[in-house]
Amino acid sequence: MQRIILILSILLILCLGVGVAFSDHGDNGRKRHKERRGLGEYQVPAVNNPLYQEQCGACHMAYQPALLPAASWSKILANLPEHFGEQVDLSSQDRDALGGYMAANAAESCGCKISRKILKSLRGGVPLRISQTPYILHKHEDDDIPPGAFERKPVGSRGNCKACHPTAEQGQYDDDLVRIPR
Ligand code: HEC
Ligand code: HEC
């Protein structure tokens, strides 16, 4: 009798062990799958072009091309001598190189949720500002943003994404990671 109990116990322990091993495997499998997909739900690909990072990240964050349609980027590039009250100087060579990168990575060429939502909200419009697209405006009219938040000193404007989205440079805008400075 004791022997049978011992054998049954060993079998039970073996079963449990196998069960744990399998469920572990399942979790790892799911995690790996997520990592392969790479981007979070509210994430766009980070800037990976050194020239763009340097030239377009000098005065403000280098905005990810996936946040505006290609037509907006070419309008911005065509207007650099009068860029939001600043004069941005670029050689024509640099401008062509940047134009190629921005067009190839614009909202249309990203399957990402933010890009699709921005494009849809534009209904064909060609804005110069990400912060003035209907989708982005809508995302920031929530009760979660206290009145005057955009005018606070460390923020300054709606275009200063990384003041409130500390992970903005990685293209990550998930609201779980938002922190509005005081
Ligand atoms: C000399 C400084 C300077 C440089 C260099 C510069 N910008 Fe700007 N940019 C500005 C200023 C100032 C604003 C307006 C800031 C604001 O009101 O939030 C602005 C705003 C923008 C906006 C709108 C942000 C919003 O509100 O959604 C975009 C897009 C933009 N810049 C893209 C670019 C690109 C692309 C380049 C590179 C070709 C570039 N900028 C280089 C100064 C600069
Ligand atoms: C004053 C702080 C502030 C600034 C500046 C700001 N955001 Fe946000 N943003 C927030 C907050 C807070 C939320 C979450 C709102 C909510 O809870 O619905 C949010 C939400 C978002 C979302 C939706 C995320 C989600 O999980 O639903 C996107 C996308 C986004 N912001 C992009 C931007 C971009 C791009 C810029 C710059 C052009 C920007 N934000 C500037 C505070 C800010």
C-alpha cells in the first residue's frame, strides 16, 4: 500500500512538473511573439536616420516621420526658410536626402495605429503640425489633461511631446507612460 502511495506521489509530482514546464513554455512563446512584433499599440518606429536626427532634432525633438503624411513633410521641407518663425538652413543635398527618408517613412507607409488614426482624421488635409491634426487634438482634450497643462513652463507648447511623453524619442506614446510636469 505504502509503495502504491509512493508511486502515485511520484507520478503526481512528475505530472505537475511537466505541466509547469509546458505553461512556462507557453508564456515565453507569447512574450517572444510580442517582441517580434516590436512596436507597442501606441508606438511608431523611432527615428533611425542620423542626418534627420541632427538637422531636425536641433531645436525640438526629431518628430517621427510616421506622425504626418508624406505631403505634409514635403510642404515642411519646401517652407524651411520660414519654419514656424525660424529660418532652417539646409543644403539642397541634405534636403533631398531628408526628403527621401521622410517620404519613405511617412504615415502612409506605417501600418501603425497612430499613423492610421492621424491619416483618417485628416480627410486629405495637409497640416504642418502634428499637434493640430484632429486625432492628436482629440487625444489631448481628455479630462485627464488639466487646463493650462500645455502652457506650463516645462511644456511650453503642444508640439513638445517629450515633456509629457518621456518615451517620445522612442516613438512610444502609450498613455500609461505619460507624466505631465508641474
Ligand atoms: C532653428 C530651429 C528649428 C529647426 C532646425 C527645425 N525646427 Fe521644426 N520647429 C521649430 C519651431 C520654433 C517650431 C514651433 C514650435 C512650437 O510651436 O511648438 C517647430 C515646429 C515643427 C513642427 C510642428 C510641431 C507640432 O506642433 O506638431 C514640425 C513637424 C517640425 N518643426 C518639423 C521639423 C523638421 C522636419 C525639421 C528638419 C528639416 C525641423 N523641424 C527643424 C524650429 C526648428
Ligand atoms: C501636456 C502634456 C502633453 C503633451 C505636450 C503631449 N501629450 Fe500626448 N498625451 C498626454 C496625455 C495626458 C495623454 C493621455 C490622455 C488620456 O488619458 O486620454 C496623451 C495621449 C497621447 C496619445 C494617445 C495614447 C494612448 O495610449 O491612447 C498620443 C498618440 C499622443 N498623446 C501623442 C502626442 C504627440 C505626438 C505629442 C506632440 C506632438 C503629444 N502627445 C504631446 C499629454 C501630452
